[in-house]
Amino acid sequence: MNKTVDGNRRIIASQHVKIGQKNRKDQTYTDPNKFFFETEGKAQFLTGSEVIKEAIRLASVGTSVAYPITPQSEAAALIGELFAEGYLDEYFRGESEFAVMGQCAGAAFGGHRVFTTTAGPGTLRAIENFPMWAGARLPIQVCVTCRGINSPLSIQPDTLEMHYLLETGMMVWHAETAQDLFDYILKGFIVAEQPDVHLPIAVCCDGFFVTHTKDTVVLPPTDICLPPYDPYKSPVPAMDMECPPVRMMRDPFVMKSNYISYATHASWQQEVRGAMERSRKHAIALLDGLVDIENGDQEVLFVTSGTAVSQSREAIRLLEKDGIKVGLVKIKTVRPFPTEEIREATKHAKHIFVPEFNMAGWMGREIKAILPDNERVVTAPHVAGGMTMPSEVIVEQVKTTLGIAFEPLAQRG
């Protein structure tokens, strides 16, 4: 929980009138600086779904709306248990994934801190709501437990749905481990609700690999919690029919003039993107940077996110046995994209590999788009439909690119 850089803690300034007071569950509202940087935690052995529950226990969430779809159904049900225990004000099942996101918007417009979960086809069915959340500056958090989205049906991990989220105006963070997932959920609320940000956030993890696997996670005590959301710090006034920019019903812009309509929407989309850029400094403070770099001076690097990072770590171990040194750049936030950090981390690399759990290779394309001499980027290996990516496959990709002979995994006994 404690992060230091050059001996100094990286913190976000925070003030709230309820800090130090207790809620109805006898939890003390705690300044985020103290919560994240000064609280001693205790190790527990939990699934990722249980970790989501424990994060929400401490998050002072007002409303959570649920709809079952694998692999997030268990997490949604566990949040229901928290509601029964009195940790949330409102919890119910929506009629569909699309309905859930509209209901979340209503709760956020009403001033609640809002959390929900989704996955795969549910993400796509709901996706029309996400640009609305961003345009209305609603700091809702959705945990996306990534799974396959296309026919033939697959409920296994596949990060293609993250590609669809990239231009919604939401922040998008990608957890590698259950510990990341716990930390990102709680820290995501704080960043999303900063007055100069105030955007929705998708905290993504790879379904099953994280949600249904047990891992050791360090959790703070349950007698503290984050301060509640303060809607009066929103940069956008509360929604009513007389108050732009979320004036949606009476006298819409298009009824006035096309010029006003075009100018309003263009300037507001620029503002949403500006808010995304302003989120960087807050995310850097709480996440200790937008990327983690290990042995970044190597000529061969893996640059990736999520559980592809874990597979890359094992590939590095295997390659070292053969005398091949490889570094690692772990991407934590996909939006905002850590452009300058990746450029700096890869400036000396001759070969940059981007392992991915999707067939499209969208992360590889993102990286190629920002790097000079991008022929260095190998957008491989990638697998889809829930296939495992053995570390040996990553090793084979490196050796193939470097021209090193090897016995293919498929030919081994």
C-alpha cells in the first residue's frame, strides 16, 4: 500500500467534511492519502471476484446495479451480499446490460457514487451508454471482466472488448493481478471524481484468469473506508432541463442552429479529452506511474498489459536460461495512454514484442502508432477465444524474430 519515490510519498491532496466521521457500518471515513499510503494491510487468499467485493466494502458506494453475465456474475452477486449487510444504499438487478448502464447514469445524476460490472457481449450491448456517461461527466466506475464477444460463443478471456472502449471518453485501466484489481477499483473512484477530471472509468481485468483464480492480496482493515462522493464538486451542474451542457430535452441545440450544435458538440468533445489528459497527474500519483519498467535497458522488450504481463514474466525467465536478456514494460492505463512513458522506455530497444489476449492486436497497433522506427514492434504473439498463451509461445516468437533455432512447442513430446 505504501509507495515512495525518491523518499517522498506521491499523494493526492484531498479534503472532505466527513473525514474522521463514522458511517452506519462503523467504518471511519479516511483521507485517501492515509488510506492508500499509511494504512497497514493484511494478506488474504481470495478470488478476483471476492476481491471486487472487498474493494466495494471499503469504497462508500451508494448504488450498484447488476445483470448476470459470465464471468462477472459472481462479483455482482457478492456486491448484493454487501447491500444486504448495509454497505450500499441501493442495489438491484436491471432488465438488461443496456438498462443497467442507464440506471447507473440516473443514480450518478442524483449524486451517488456508482459501481457496476459487465463482460463481453454485455459490454457491447451497454456501450452506447458509455459515451453518454463521459459527455455528461458522470464519474461512474464499471469493472469489465473481459471475455470473448464474437460468435462462436466463448466465455473465456479475450480483451477485444477493451478495444471498443478506447474512444468512449472513459478512462480505461487494465489490472494484471487481483492486487491490481483491488487497488485500481478504489483508486479509480478517487481519480474519476477529481473536479478537473470527473469522467467515468472502466477498470478491466482478464476474466477467469483474475476473477476466478485465488491469489494473495493485501487488504486494509475493514473499519476504514473512502470518503463518500461529493456531487457538489462536479464541474458540471446537476442535470435539469434548463442547464447545459447536459440539457437534453427542451430546446436542444439542433433546434437553434446547426452552427451552435456543431460548435457545442465539438468543444465539449475536446473538453472530455482534455479531462482525460488532466487525469494523468492523479493516476500517476496513485498508481506510482502509468507504467512499470523492469530491466528497461535491454535491447529486447515486452510491452503489454493485463495477464499478458504475467505470461511475459515467465517467458523472460525461460529466455534467461538460454542467455537472452529481455526487459518488461507493464502498461497500467490504456486511457490515458502512456505515450511519453512508452517512448522513453523503448528508445534503446531493437525489438519490442506485444503479447495480447485478442486476435486483433489492438495494443500492438496503439504502440506502433506512437513510436518512431515502429518496425521494431512485433505485434505478436496473440491468441483469442479464451486460449491460453503459454510462455513457451512467447519465447518462440522472440527466437523466431532473432533468428535463433529452437524446437517448436508443438513438436515436443
